[in-house]
Amino acid sequence: MDYQSNVIDNCVVLLLGILNDLKGMIMLIPKSMKAALLKDYHRPLELVDMPVPKPAEGEVLIQVEASGLCFTDVHIWKGEHAPPTLPLIMGHEGIGLVVALGLNASRLKVGDRVGIGYVYGACGHCRDCLTGGENYCPHFDATGYSVHGCFSEYVCVRDQWANKIPHGITPVEAAPLMCAGAAAYASIKKTGVQVGDTVAIFGMGGLGQYAVQISKLMGLRVIAVDISTEKLVTAKELGADETVTAGDKAGERIIALGGAHGCVNFAPVTSTWPIMLEACNPRARIVLTGVPAGEMAFYTYQVVERGLTVVGSSASNRQEMNELLRLAAGGKVKGVINEMPFDDINTALSELIEGRVEGRIVLTMKGADF
Ligand SMILES: [Zn+2]
Ligand SMILES: [Zn+2]
């Protein structure tokens, strides 16, 4: 009798344990979700109910917790960077939880917190993909551009491309790292500077602010350059060693401070170009990340005699994203963030277009638990 009841007890304990594990694994996924649809350029996004997408092979379904707004979204919204098809759900700075796995999506598990960046996926076998330049692959698909993005409650992403978010970074802090932070990190890396070298960072908007903090974590000496005194004060608070007001004497001033071994331009203006040329030490690299509309001219000797290199930088690859997330773990990279509810997405878009925000806007989802 005793033996029998013991067996029954053990079975009950085992069953309860299995049920508990299942509860943790199964997340309730509704049939429909709220999404912000871009139907026509220059028109407010339409908040609609639409079916929750099903993850295809190699994809995972993410419940979005936070979603950053980026200036690329404005270019898409205006039709200046027209996507292949409309209507479209924009958004490529998303953080959320994995809630379902598609076939052969085995890298992640349900409950993982992941980040969604601009590159949805690349071909994986061209020269660029195989040599660390997957973000320059001629055949890459972009999240929130060629496929639906994360201005919605749920989004499907490729499991090989979702980035696991380390502990100690909140979804709101992590969201802008997916594009702005990663672009800033990749740009600083392209300067090729070594620990102790000086990097001059031009433009103290969202990317510049990330670049200052990242450079300090990488052991660099930082000179922050901007036209706004206010922004330079923020740069100093974020760790910049020196600040220089952009203007006629800025190049001379940087040289007086020891010159730059690398310059990065995030400012969307061409007026920083002659300053950078003047501020460079021999063999320095100038990295162009901001995209001003005008031309940047130079006398050949300015580049030749000092052996300068000028290089462009756009987005980041997965390795750079992982390196950034490791640097930022524990909340060591802080953005200047304006948090707004997802329902206010059109107000957020107007504020970004009219330049009324400092730093980045992050939309948070109702019901997201963090
Ligand atoms: Zn972006
Ligand atoms: Zn490729």
C-alpha cells in the first residue's frame, strides 16, 4: 500500500513539475494585434487591428516591448527613401520577447529578450556577407522597409539575426542601440584608433552622444564638436574629455589639443568637412556617417600629404552589434531618451520631423511587462 501511494505521490509531483514547465513555455498569443500602418507618404500612420503574423521557417515571433523612432523612418514616411511596397509597418529599433518559434528556428527559446535592427537578413554568401560586410550586401532586406518592422505589437524576425539583450539594460534603453547605438559603434571602430588615441566626434545628436560614451568605454580620448553650447555641456556630462564649438577656428583648436587620430561626422552638414581635414593628425581616418545633401570638396594635397583615409559607414554587422551590447551590458551606455506610449506614434513622428526632441524617441507598448 505504502509503496503504491509513494509511486502515486511521485507521479503527481512529476506531473505538476511538467505542467509548471509548460506554463513557462506557452505564451498566450492573441489572433489580432495593433499596428501603425504607413498607407500614403506624408499622411499620419493608421492605427489598425490586423492578424498577428505567423513565423515562417527560420523566423521567430516577437512580442514588442519598446520601439525606437529613427530619422530613416522619416525619410521612408516622406517617400524620399521609398519602400518597395505600401502599406508598410515601419520600425527597426525594436526590443521584445520571443513568444513563438518557426520551423528550424533553434537558436533562440521562448522568453528570450531580443533586439531587432535594420538588417532583417542578407544573402549570406556574397563577398560582402562573407567578409564582415553583411550590412553592405547588395541583396539585404531591411526591417521596417522591405519587410514589416516593429511599430506593432508583434513582429516576425529571422532567428539568426535577432540580438540577445544582456541583463541590466531595460527595453527602453536598449531600443535605440539597435540602430543609433550600433551605427555609432561601427563608425568609431572604422577610425581604427587604439586605446589612448584621440577621436574627434562631430555632431552631438543621438548618435554623437552614444559615440562619446562608447569611445570612453573603449579607452579613447574624446573631443566633442558641435555648434550648440548646450549639446557640448551634455557631451561633457557623458564623458567627453574636451569640447570644441564648431566654427572657423575649430580645426586649429583641435590641433592645439593634440589633433585627432580619427574623426567621425554625424552632423548632417558639410561645414564640418574642412574642420575635420584641418584637425587630423598624419594617417588619421575620417569616417562619414551623417549624410548631408551637399558635396564635400578637398584639395588633393590635404589628403595625400598626410596620408589620410576617408571612409563611409552605414548601420552595423552582427558582430559589431554584439560587441556594442557587451559594452553596454549593465546599463553603461545611456541615451537621452524621450519615452512615449505607442498610441502617440503620430505625435512622436511630428516631433521628430520638426526637430522638437533632443536625443531619441522610444515608444512603449501597453501591456508590455518590464
Ligand atoms: Zn535607424
Ligand atoms: Zn550578401
